[in-house]
Amino acid sequence: MNLKSEQQFGFESSARAADSVAHRILLTGATGYIGGRLLSALQASGKSLRCLARHPENLRDRVAPQTEIVRGDVFDCASLVAALTGVDVAYYLIHSMGGGDDFEERDRRGARLFASAARECGVRRIIYLGGLGDSDQPLSAHLRSRQEVGDILRSSGVEVTEFRASIVIGSGSLSFEMIRALVERLPIMITPRWVSVSAQPIAVTDVVRYLTAALDMPAGGNRLFEIGGADRVSYGDLMREYAAQRGLRRLLIPVPFLTPWLSSLWLGLVTPLFAPVGRRLIESIRHPTVVRDRSALGEFSIQPLSYREAIAAALVGDDPTSTDTRCSDEHSSASSSSGRLPLDEVDRQAAHGPLSDGARIAIVAPICCGGVYFLARC
């Protein structure tokens, strides 16, 4: 896309305005889990920072006085131009996994508009966080979309540094909160096949270190780095290690017949996730997410934590209200009339105690109706 052909979508000649602040950084997704952690790291380093947010009021209490917030949306071209004008490096941390069944098309459209605006505004580099997965093999819609977004950004002609990560471990992350809720609530788990698939979990602190280190890379064209922790393990290994560190006795019984759809139904009830998001997460978990290209270890002075160290770090000060950001920041809470607990209440009970009788019945009954039985903690 070029500037003239996009005038009807809101691109203006101001896209070529001179850079008013040297080396200014634009951060998208600052209200999300990774983006919020990255926001803190960039502010601590004293970077000249601008945040793009659909709802700036959700960010005002989190940003430093010198950080600029601009209202905008990746689907609003005029707001993209305003946000990207004068920017040297832009972080693209946007995805629509929780945005409905059309999330793949929304991801494509947002990436195309952002990439076009970045090119017209003279942005030097886009830094993007995607997902690990062998692109030569069939992938879930979620992983396929994350990788396609990287391709779209690169097609703009702007230099792109893409990181592809496996499971992110940290207090508040989607994967860790799923593990925590399952292990805290269920002493005996009948587990589907995806629990044994290989992954290479990475600590959230290491993800943020890679993202910040990419700012200082010399110019040299597009780069793609696969990043993971020190170990190749499965979700089952992560559950057992979490239980060991929490001093819990847990039994995992593998079975072959739990489909992703059925798994997502009980996952959406037992864990602080909505069933649609849980289903897409499970569809991704079914595919191995391991590092095959280890070039990131040579390019960056970062020695990733082991999965045991990552879990231990996530459990330190394990009060969910004290974390910088949480996966539930990106999704609305369920109303009490829906029959589910609000996300914040589910999170609180996962960390601090058993569910009430009413909540336990709400969780166990649908599981039994599905023909699969779990024992909730009393």
C-alpha cells in the first residue's frame, strides 16, 4: 500500500513530518501482559517512550510522567500516523485471539495498516513478538496467525526483528495461570494427549530482556529469532514441577480421548480463561514449540532461566494483585449472572484457598456431564 492509495483510509501527508524527538519508541499493547512488563522496563531505562492505546485512561496510572500516551487503534489509519510520526522504533505487540472467530482476519488487517503507516512515517525498525512452531508442519490457527503477522510486517519494507517464543512463564501469564489453577484445584487430573507435547518454556523476564536488547541491534535487515528457556519439557512436566514447588501431591492420568473442544469446556470453567481463548490455547499446545534455531543465544548476552527457575520466580510473592500485569487484563471478566466467577475472584482463590461449595459445584458438574470426572480440592 502507498500513501496516495490509502488517503481514503485516513493517511495524511503529516506522515512525513520531521522527527521531533530522537530515538523515540512507540509501544503498542502496553495494557497487555508482555506489553505492560516491557513498559516498566523501557521507562526504567529512561527511553523516550510513546504508548498507543484505545483507552488511554487504562494506562495513565501505570506510566511515568515523561511517557506520552496517544489514543488510537491499529484499525484507525489516521491515529496510526499520529502515533508513528517521529518514531524511530515501534513495538508491535497486538493480537486478536480473544476477539472472536474472525481473529485471523483482524490480525491481518491490523498488521497491514500498521506496517503501511510505519513505512510512510519513516520508522526505522519494528520489533514483534510471535509464536514458536514449525511452519513446515500444520499449525493451529493461533500460531499460524502469529507467524503470518510477522510476514506481513516484513513485506512493508521496514526492518523487522521478530522473536518467536514458546510458553511464557510468569505470574499472570496465560499459560502459567492455567497451570496454577489446574494444579491448585485438582488433586487428580485425567489429562489429554496435549499435556505431553514438547515445549521450551521461557521466563517472562527473559522475554522482556530480548525485546529490550533488540533496540540496540545494529541495522542489518530483517532478523528472526527463536527464543525459549533452557529446557525442553511438556505441560505435564510443568504441572508436576509446580506441584512439587508448592508442596502439593498431584496425580496425572493420561487418556487419549479428550478432544480440544471438550478440554476447552472444562478449562474455561476450572481456570481463569474463557472457553474460546482456552480452546485456541489448547489448539496451539498440541503442536511442539521448541527452539530449532539457536542463533539468539549467540546474538544476545542472555542466558535464559530453566523452567524450574522460571516457576520459582513466578511463585515469589505469589499474590496475584501484586503483579505488574496479568493475562486477565486483556479479557473482560465474566458477569456473576453467567454462572462463572469473575476472573479476579478465580485468580484470588487459586492462590489463596479452595473454591466455595457453590463455585466447586459450578466447576465439577459440567465436567461430569461431559463424561470425564475430576476431583476438586476440598
